[in-house]
Amino acid sequence: MNKSVSDENFLDCPFASVQKVVRGKWSMVILYFLSQRVLRFGELNRKMLMVTQAYLTKELRLLEEYGLVNRKVYPPVPSKVEHALTPLGEKSLPVLKAWENFAVDYQDYQA
């Protein structure tokens, strides 16, 4: 199968490789909350009441798979699980800040 010119352009786009990372509906919100501090699953879940536990778990696992979030399980029963940004996740913070600034401007624009 021959690739068209438009396919090659898409694959050459630097955003194409990271689009999968933030494709989740709540990925950027999760990264935002974890940029403030390490959070246990329950704490994060309470901050995002509109997200089901199953979906939050799915999003966290994807962010962990992509290397942006670290999941640390402590052994006592019941186990305690904390989520934190990895060094790679911390590198996304300037980008998140730029999106936050855009979001504020966009809200003002919509008003």
C-alpha cells in the first residue's frame, strides 16, 4: 500500500506522536492535579466526581504506560496507592501551563 503525501505529512508532524498521550478525555485534568502534589487514588477521584472509578483507573494506567505518571503501591493492608508525575510528566508542565493560560483566555472570549 502506498502512502499518500498527506499520510507522510501527518506522520512527520511532531504532535502526532504525543496526541495518543493526551487523547483521553481527562488526561490533562489528571496531569494538572498531579502537578500540584502526589495524590492517592481516592483523593484524585474526589477531585473528579464526574469521572467513574473505572475510567479514572484506565486513564491513570495509560498515563503510566506512556511514562508520565508513576504509581506507587505501599504494602500495608489495605494497600495505599499514590500517583505522581514522573520526570517526563514534569516536562509536560510548561505545556499544561500554556494550555491553562489559553483556557482562561478562551473562557473570557466565550463570555
